Amino acid sequence: MTGIGKILVFLNLIIAAALLTWGLSAYRNSPNWLDQKSDSGNVEGEITLLKKEIEKLSKAAAGAHEGYAAKNATLASSEAIRDYRKARLDAWMKEAEGGSFYSLPTLPNDPAVLDTSDAAERARKAANKAILGPDNKPLQGLDALQKLFQNELDDRKLIVQGKVPANQQEWMNPNALLAPGRMADLGIDDLRRLHLWLSDQQKVVDVAIDKQRAIQANLANEAAYLKDERINWIARLQTVEQRNAQLKEKLKALGAQ
């Protein structure tokens, strides 16, 4: 016998022993499917035990189904109440956003007993039931506050831009913007720009005034200087005229002789 044959025989022996062990274990531990009798009494088989388990689970399923139906009916009622309460709260929220805040009534859990008639709504919206703010005035809702805020923005925009903003053509000759009627339609931006233009014009006028003052001072000094010279020439002219008269008289006397 060769070495390979010995190894195969040895493996065959091991496999046979393993199969024998497994078979004995399966036979020994096999479940008793049928009921059996023993010295201590009847022993229920696996089939009987499984039938009892099925009956137990069936009863539990039936009970759970009945409980589910009852809970489902309760849930449907609760959802209907929730939807009705949500609808009322949404209506009141929309009312509050529009600028009306009134004391809200306690909502009952039964929609049928809530009085939503016009008379009940008018009573709920009575002036004495309005919710007041810190200024003791009725609270304003989101829409009212947004409208107020938008009005303030429009007023500020009107102040900044003006009713009729100045166009580029008018800025070519800003003198026309100085008319009282035109200035009343200008906004802060145009008035600030016009003020800068007037400031520049004032600087030009101030320079011209300073020049005129210098010219006036020079003319005054020149007039004072020329005044003194004029008096001097008048005195000299009078002296010359007197000498001329004397010479004429002398010539007349010499001619008579």
C-alpha cells in the first residue's frame, strides 16, 4: 500500500467517525413531534406545542386589532379637533397680522359647541377687549407695522431725493435752482450739492471783493497823493500869474516913458 492510499484510508476513517457522531447526536436530540406517553404522564409533542402557540398569538392579534380600532377612532377624533382648533387659530393669527389683537376665547374640544356666529365675533372684537401695548393703545399687527415702516421709508426717501430732483441739464446752470419754488421741490442730496456750488461761488466772490478792496485802497492812496500835488501846483500858478501881472505893469510903465 502506498502512502497516498494510507492517507485516504485515514481520512475515510475520520469522516466516518464524524458522520457517526453527528447521526447519534441528531437521533438523540431530535424533537418529539407527536404526543407520547411516559411514566409521569402524557408528554406533548412539538406539533401540539406549536398549535397552542398559534392559538395564543391569534388571540393576541385579535386583541391588538380591537385595541387598534378603538385607538384609531380616538386618533381620528383628536385629529378632527386639532384641525378645527388649528383653523380657528390660523384665522385669529391672520386677524392679528392685519393689526387686530383681541382676547381669545378658550377653545372647547368639541367643535360643535363653539359659537362662531357674527354676533359672537362682534362681541369678541369689542373695543374694551382689545389688547393694549405699553402706550395704552391697541397693538398693531405685522401688516400694519410693515405699512407704517414703508410709509416712513417713503417719507425719508422723499426728504432725501425731493419731489422733483434736479436733472443734469439744470446743473449746467444752477442759478435757476435758486428760485424759491424750485428749491422747495429739491431734496437733501440736491440741496447739499447746491450748497457746495454756492460755497464755491462765494469763494470766487470773496476773492473778487479782496481785489476790489486792494484797488480801492490804492485809489485812495493815489487820490491823497495827487491832492497834495494839486494844491502845490495851484500855489505855483498863482505866483506865476502875480509875477506876470507885475511884469505887464512894468512893461507898460517903460513904454510910457
